[in-house]
Amino acid sequence: MEEEKTMGQSSDSISIKDMLPSATVVGLVFSIITFAIGLFVGYYEISSEPSGSFFSPSTLSGSVICLISLLGGVLAVWHFVKEVNPYIKLGQGAALGFLTGAVMVILTAVYSEIWNFIDPDYTDQLVEATIANVEAMEMPDAQKDAMIDSMASSVRQQNSFLSSILWGIPITGILNLLTGMVGVKIFAKKEDEETF
Amino acid sequence: MLNRMNTPWVERKGFSHWGMSLLWLVFVFLTSQAVVLIVTVAVLYATGAVSTAEELITATQTRLDVLFIGNSVGQIFVMGLASLLIAGLHTGTETKLEFLRIKWHNDTVFYMVLGGILILVIQPTVMFLGYLNSFLPTPEFLEELHRSQYQMFEDYLSSDGVLLIGLFHIAVVPAFAEEVLFRGYVMRAFEKSAGIVAALIISSLIFSLFHLQLTNILPLATLGAVMGLVTWLSGSIWPAVVAHFVNNGSAVIMGTIWPDRAFAEITPELLPPIWILLSSIVLSGVLIKILYSKSNFQLKT
């Protein structure tokens, strides 16, 4: 039965439209996970005492979120191979990965906007917590001021809809594009035994 | 089997030509910055110019001669030679050199001469476009970046005896490397995917954005479009290489002889008179018409 289902399918017929369900499902799941982690860590930082350490919870959560979101491309290809077409090519996997990254970024930006309505003080409180953490660091005042300025604008930028989309889509998209290609190598069936 | 070998690798693997070229541009952008840094640090340490981390940080901001060496190495190896290799992924029956239009025709010299003249003739129009560009809203940090780039060029070109080496770093190397990347590789990849008109427009926009000078986007895109047009009409990148060299070379000479004027912000007082601007537009149009009418239709398609 499975053989019958895949018979006649070819990677040549795959279009962006075919990729959208996989990109949307995986993008939706990963955007919820990463947004929830970011929010949890954000509130943890707001409610905790400034540590004065370079490695604040939000710095670490940024790396964790980045690593988790990298799996999006691989899993989107896995979903596509399982549900749509097992014969996906390397370039099509790359496009699917990019699309998944883009969906993830857009949805996360939308959640962020919604959260700004639910808790309008969230961004300001996070900026204040970040500043308090830098102020607790042991370093010259001039360096501290420069760091406060850059970190405060970075936090605001992360929570701004347009800026997170403008920077997020290329960066997350390209990272997931690479993992999408990895996904093809792991999950896709070969139409023939062609080698490079 | 033979048919498959005639199909470009990007098509066999389900990539689009334009998508692959955008990916390559991202790679080139990041790698060339890394190469500049590695070469600069290596040269500074190897020549004994620095011995501590603090000296190194200061030297990366002051030793412009070394920074330019790093930049040229990055351009030659990443933009030029690596793009030559990556072009192999897009070729089927044609060779990499044919794909990049690195070839010579009987009329190439004619296009080289006219391309060089066209770039000189179009300069007043380009200046005017630079003035128009100043009315477009630009983020402050990009304006600052542009100012610091210009300041770096001004400081470098104001050093003693820098003309020849400046011509090499700013005119010769970019003329080859950037033409291979933008007119050779990117334009051709977009042409394969979307046709020549889209390829000309997109490659010239990418060319201008790649310079990270949003405050100069109109003049740079215009120059990119002119060089793209010359490449397409001649079927060879050599006329665009010459045009690029003439453009950058004249800027280096201007910057060395009249730095105050060359690096000044464009104001209405510094703009050429209206009759020169109009003559530039008309003459450029005439030259493009001549190039077009002389062009071989086979090459255009």
C-alpha cells in the first residue's frame, strides 16, 4: 500500500505550495516552543536579582533557542518525506528549510506583538533588568555605559516586529536552509543512485 | 546518462540558479570579511608590527595599508577564484568560463573602449543620482558606516606615494573580482532563472547593496546596470572590467589629487551645471544605442 502511494511521485513536481503544509506545521510548533522558552527566561530575569555576570539567563536562552530552531529544517523535511513526497531533492530541502525558518520568525514576531498587548510593560521591564545586570558588572563606567546602550537597543530590537522580521528571516532562514539539506540527506529516498 | 551530465548540478539537485547565487553571495560576504581579518592579523604579526592584543586592536583601525592587502586577498580568492569554481555547479554543456562570459570576441576591444568612455560620460548623471539619493531616508548607523568608509579611503589616499598601490587595491582588484562575481556569476544565474531584464535589475541592486552604502544606492545601482548592460551586449565581461577599472581608477586619481573635492558631501553647489548633466544623459543614451545596434543578436539571447 505504501509502495502504491509513493509510486508515480517525482521530485520534479514538487512546488512551494506542496512545501507549505510541512513548513507551517513545523514552523508553528517550533515558534511556540522557542517563544515560550524566551518568555519564561525573560520573566525569570525580570524577577531575579541582577547577577552581574556576562552569561545571563537570556544570553544562554538565546543560544538554546537558536539550537532548537535549527532542528526546524530537518524536521520539516522529515514531515514532508513522511506526508507529501519521499523523493525530495537537496535544493528543494533547502527551500523547505528556508520557508520553515521564515514561518517560525513571522509567527514568533506575531506572538511577541500579541504579548505586548497582554503585558505592555514586558519589554521595558526586560530592558531594565538587562541594564541592572550590566550595572552590577565590575568594569569601567565608560565601557559599562556603552554596553548598556548596545544591550538595551538589542533587547528592544528583538522585541520589535519589523526588525525581528527583517533580521530574523535571513538569519533563521539560512540556518534552517542548511539543516533542511541535512534533513534531505537523512530522510529523503533517492530516485536513482546518482552521485556527485 | 549523457542527458543528465548535460544538466547543470543545481538543476539536478533541485536548486534554482538564482537561489544558489543568493546563497553564494551570503557565503562570499561572510567569508571575505573573515579573510580580511585573518590576513590583516597574520600580516601584522608576521611583520612584527604588533605583539600584543591591544596593539593589534589599534593597528586594525590605523594600518589601512594592511587592511587593504587583506581586502584584496579576500576579493581575489573569494569573490574571484571561488566564484569561478562555484560557476561549475551551473554549467551543463558550456564551460565555466563561457558561463561567466570570460571570453574574447572579435569586437571585444570595441566594447572595452566604448564601455570605458560610457562610464566617464555617465559620471555627471551618477553624481546627480548621488545627490537625489541624499533625500532618501537612511538609518543613522548606515550613514555613519558610509562616512567611516569614505574617511578610510580619504585617509588611505592621502598617504605619500599611494597612487599606484591604491590603483591596484581599489581599481584593479575590484574590477576583476567584482565583475566575475556580479556580472559574471550573479547576473548569469538570474538570467538563467528569470531572463535578462530581471537579471540586469536584480544584479545591479545586489551590487549596490553589497557595498553597504545605502546612501549611495542609486549611483551604484546605475553603474552596476550599465556594466551589466555592456556585459550582456558584448557577450564578454572584459568591457565591464575595463569600465569598472575606469570608474574606480578615476576616483582614486581624484581622491589622491583633490581629496577635498572627491570626498565632499554632494551639495547643489558641487553638482555639475545643468547643461553638463543633460549632455551626459544624452551622450550616455547615444553610446548605449551604438552598443546595442552593434551587438550580435545571438549574444543578446
